[in-house]
Amino acid sequence: MLINQYQNRRKRFDRMLLKTSYISIVLLLAVKFELSNAQGSSSALVASIEASSAKPLDGNILILYCRLVNLRPGEQKEALWYRRDPSVNAQQHLIVTGTKVVDQFGGRLTASRRGDDLYLITFKPIYREDRGIYRCELSDTEARVYKEHTVEVFSMPEFTVKPQSESVRIGGRAEFTCRADGYPKPSITWSRANDQFLPNGGQTHNEEVLVLENIQKEHRGVYKCTAVNEMGEMSIVAEIQVSFAPIIVCTDKDVTQYGNYDVDAEVNCIVEGYPTPTFEWYFLDESGAEHLLREQDDYLKKYRVDNSGPDDLRSSRLIIANIVFDDRGTYVLKAINELGTARGEVGLKVRTDRIGGSDLTCGRISYFVVALLASVVLLLLP
């Protein structure tokens, strides 16, 4: 009985020992396999991609740095650079292998390496169209090991659609369009010179298109479009010329002057109108007939005309030289353009008040005669 029990225990022990041996062999083989794989594979990683500027400006230099880590001594790994356009579903585009440039970006891209673990690509310069997602990826790896960095190129506003000056008639319509590109996207603001109100009632308009309805003459002038982003601002102007028939306002309805050969008289009128009217001065005689006044070429220059001011708001001054009593009467200014005619009148009064029993003109002649006689007497004295 005891012998049978011993034999059974011995058999169970032998079976257990055999199983343990099998398990040990399997574990040894697994460890050996893992060690073999570990010796043949790499643990290298792409640690980071950094840029020389967080906000690169259009036209400036930009450098991208790709740093590798966990390289074993003597292990040779290269960085592959890819670019993907920011548009949806764009494909990766290989631009650099190690230090070999595949796409030179028109001669602006170079590649280099510092030591075994730092790879660089340099844009000289970078432009707005170079923005995108840049990838640095390890070469010769079973699983793709990489890091990505988004490059956005900042730029000042630049006008892509510029407003054009317009000429419209009163009651008409004008439309200005102003668009700008840049990063960040610029905002657009319309305003008028000297902080004047826009026809819509406000001082600013914050849309790309400015529409002006039922234009009046007070709407003429300069309109400014300003594009602004965090990099700066740009402005451009356009002008509205409003066509309307002439309007004449004479500063004085009546002018009074003493008759005197050494004194001139002036009559002034302000003329509005666009296109710029032509001006003509007339003298209205007692019968109502109008006589065109022309500037004379002789030394007397009885009439002179001085026109000044901007095209749509001009001052016209008629100068009547050496006033005499016969110059009294009504002077008429006519302004004409393609939309109509205007008329303004100024009355000229010539006074002949007497001083000491003689009028001013006679007094001046008397003084001249006295002076002449005194000169003769002096010449006759011994």
C-alpha cells in the first residue's frame, strides 16, 4: 500500500517537473526574441519642431528647426520635410530629404544639419503663399514617426480691389468697392475727409462696399477706405464729383465807390457748378441791353477778371479801374455748363460828393494846377 502511494506521488512530481521545464524553455525563447528585436530596432523620436519667429512677416527670413532624440551611438537617421497646403484634403508634398532640397521654392529654400540630431530648413525670404502645415519625419522607420508645425505668414494689408473715382449727376447713385488681403484678415472702414458725415448719416461704414443713393452736391468730395489688421493699416481714397447746374451767390448786391481816377471798384460772386462753368461779365445799361466786358490789352486795363478756387466752387472778381461816374450801373455775371446757366447781379453806385464847393475830381485837378503854377513861379524867380 505504501509502495503504491509513493509511486503515484513520484509520477505527479515528474509530470509537474516536465511542465515547469517546458514553461522555462518558452520564457527563455521569448526573452531571447525580444532582445533580438530590441537590438535591431530604433527608439529614435522627433522631439519637436520650432520656428525662429512665432509671427513671421511676409518677406522676412524664417527658419524651422527639427530636433531628434533617443538616437543610439552611431545610428544614422535623417529628417524628411513635407509641406501640406492648409486647404482641405491637400496632399503631403516632400520638400527636403536630410539636407537635400527637393523643392527649392524658387531658390528661396535651403536645408542644413547641426550635429546628428538637429535639422534646419531656411526660407530667404518666406512669402504669404508659403503658409501651410510643415512635417518633420524620421527616415527608415516601420511606423511613421513625425511632428507637425503650422506656419502662418503675417502681412500688412494690401488692396486687391481699389475704389475708382466717379462723376454722377444730382440724384444719382454711386458705388465704391474696396477689398484688402493680409493676415490676419484686415477690417475695412469707410470715412470722409475732415470727419464729415457719410450720406447714410454716420461717420464710418464698416463694409467693403459703400453705396450712395440720391446723391446731392454736398456729397461731393473725398472718400477714404482704410484696411487695418494687427500688423498695420493702409488707406486709399476715391472722389465723387457731382454734376449740377451753376449756382451764383454774389457777396454784395450793391457796391458804392467814390469817383476817382486813382481808385478801382470790385464786385465779387461765388459760383458753384460741375463741370466747371465758363464765366462772362456783362454791363447792363439803362435800356436793359447787356454789353460783354472784355479784358483790355491797352495800358488802361479798364476791366480785369480774377477767377480762383477749386473746379466746383470758384470765386469770380471783376475789377473796374479808375472809377468815373459813367461806370455806375448793374454788372451781371453769367455762368454756363452743360447742365444749365446761372446769373448774378451786382449794382455799382458812384458818388460825386462835393468837398469845399468842388467835387473830388475837380479838387484833385485844382491841386495839380496850383502845383504847376508854383513850379512856374519858382523857375521865373532870379
